[in-house]
Amino acid sequence: MDAIPGKVFVVGVTLLITVIAYSSQYFIFIPALKEAEFDTWKILIPLNVVVLLIYWNYYLAVTTDPGKVPSQWAPPASILSIGEKHIPELPGPRFCKTCQVYKPPRAHHCSYCRRCVLKMDHHCPWINNCVGAHNYAHFLRFVINVNIACFYVLGLLIWRVRYILDEIRHFRFNAEPTKTEVIFLTLNFVLDMIVLFCVGILSGYHLYCLARNQSTIESWERGKVETMIRRGKILPFDYPFSLGVYKNICSVLGNNPLLWFVPTRRLTSDGLTFEVAAGIDESAQYLWPPRDPDDLRPSIFSAKYRRQQERRQLNMAEEDSEDYYDSGSMSDNDSFGGRDGYSLTDEEENMQQIVTDSVSQLTGGFTSNQADQPYYPSQPYHHGPTLLQGQRRRFDPYHAYTPDDHVDDDDEDDTTPLVSLIPRASPAKENKAD
């Protein structure tokens, strides 16, 4: 939906209102009411009045600015001083890093409008505008009037269908409807039910929010705050804007109930300060909502978090260097006997030495290297088991040799001299030594 221009939604909503309101009257209600000898205008005038209210409230909701934060606005000095003290429980006034302005109570930043909106409820693509302090009443009247008109049209559609069925049952002349009327009956039934279902749920939710004097965002905030209080993360903090059902309605639609559904551009609040409930300090509106202690920690994308991680890694590196152990397996400066280099020849000689030591252990002897070094039978051997020449199983140099019970006594390997198992130097090395 982000790729579709907002004006397309506005045109679509306007056409939908027009189709349901006037196709039903022109093709269904006016001919049917004349046939039934009813006073057509007395029945259709209330519907058209509601339709006009829909158009006017929709126009006001689309064109009215929801409320912009003044460039020089700032919270009271007492609230600013709280932020300067850096108290975790009272983080101070809210500040928008994108707009670089302080946020008044109940204001939020809209990513679609790219600015902060006073008492922001939500961004509505169907009006191509944010719903905020200055147009929330227009939006609310619009959805309520849509529900009234849809119920009115649905009632007339049901009456028309029942009238047709009654005419057919009594075999009246020309009782069957025309194809055009059947098409528009079906179309209006489908469109009216869809709009009534969707807008009905939306308007029901906003009437609930109106009774509690909360926006859609504040409804989510209240649930989050209640969860944090229940888990003991923050101290109890009452929602400061709920004044009672009647006063809550008056704070949005005005103090005169007779004018609640009259569309005007009058403002019930400046959107910068609000009345708070009895027994709650006025400064509480600047501190709502209380912050989650986890949110006060530096973000993983912030420079502060990166600096903390770099210091932590540096400390870990210093701790590891104190207990550093180099096995020397692939060392550049201290490889096998103190030589500077390491090659395949060194590896070959090393393996030959391992085989020689293994054979010496079988015969009960030991090598010159083993005489100067302690022997640890439990230490794992880094080079793994070695396959001796002439044998078909692996040999473990750290465990005593135990002959297999399944090996026959006449095995030819038993008669092989142990001296023949000692590897000899390659001819190339012998020539080099000579």
C-alpha cells in the first residue's frame, strides 16, 4: 500500500460512497417506492442528509491538519530539570531525534508525514492524512455516519427483496424484477455488507477509545505499562488523561451534546496541554508513558553500544593473554625443536619419530626424548593413532597391548621381527648424509 499514492485512496473512497448511496436510490429505491405508493422523498431525504454529512466530514478529515508541533515549543522548566538529573525512573520530557524538537504530551512522530503530530492516533491511508488532535472529531463523525448510512441502505434493500418475494408469491402482474435491478441489488448488498463490516469494527473500537479518552497508540501504551507494572519493572503509574466517560467525549466532540454531530472546524484543545484526572499532578502528562528500563539501555546500533563492546572485547583479550597457551603446532617462530621454518619434511620426520617411540614402548624401552620429559598417559595425543606396517588395526601408544582373542595362534604377523617395523631413512636422505 505504500507504493500507491494517497490520492488514489481518497478517490476510491469517494467513488465507493457515491456508488452505494446513489446507485441504490436510482435503480432500486425510487422505482420500488413509487410502485408501492410510498412517499419517496420522506424515506430518502434522511438518507441523503446522512450522505451529505459523510462527504463533508470526509472532506474535513482529509484537508484538516492534524496538528503540528510549534518550532519554539518546550515543556515547563520543572520538567526539563528532571531530564537534566538523569534519573532512570523519571527520564524527563520526550524528544524527537528526527524533528529535533520536544514532543508535547500525547504527540508522536509519523514516518509517513515525516513530522511529529499532536495527539496522534494513527496514519490513515483512506484519508491520506494522520488522525490527530485537530481532525480526530471529523474522522470519528465520518465513520459513525458511514455506519448509519449503511444500516439505512441495508434496511431498504431487505425491504425491497421481501416486497419482490411477496409479489411473486401472490402471482401479481410484473412481480419479477428486471435484470438491471437484480444486478444492482446484488452489487449494493455485497458492497454495503463489506463496508458495514469493516467500518463497523473500526468505529466500534474508536468509540471504545473515545470513552476512555485514549488514542490507538495510547491504548497500546497502556497495555505495555500495565505489563511492566505487573512484572515489577516500574512503579505504579496511573493513566493521567481519563476524566470519566462524559468528560472524555466532551474533550473530543465539544461540551454541547447537541453539536456533537455537527461538522465544524472548532477546536476543543490546542493539542499541547490536556486536562488530567483528579488527584494526578499536572506534570504527569509530560512523563507519560513511563519508559521501559530495557529501552533506556544503549541500542545495539548506537555508537555508545559499539564503544562498550570494543572495551569489553579489549578486556577479554587482555585476560586471555595472561593464560595464553601455544601448542606450537603451526607456530612461525618456535616450531619443532626451535627451528624457524616448518615444512612437509619436518612433518614426515615427526611421524617417523612417533612410530619409533611407539615401538620402543612395546619393547619396554624408551627414547632419548622421553628420558627428559614426563609421561602423561591420560593426556590426549594430538597426532592421533598410527597404523603400523604389517598390522591391520589401529594402535594406541598409551595403553598396554592386549592381543585379540579372535586372532589365530598361527598368524604370520606374530613371527615378524620388531626390528623390521622401525622405519628407515629414505635413500635421498642417506645420500645427503654421506
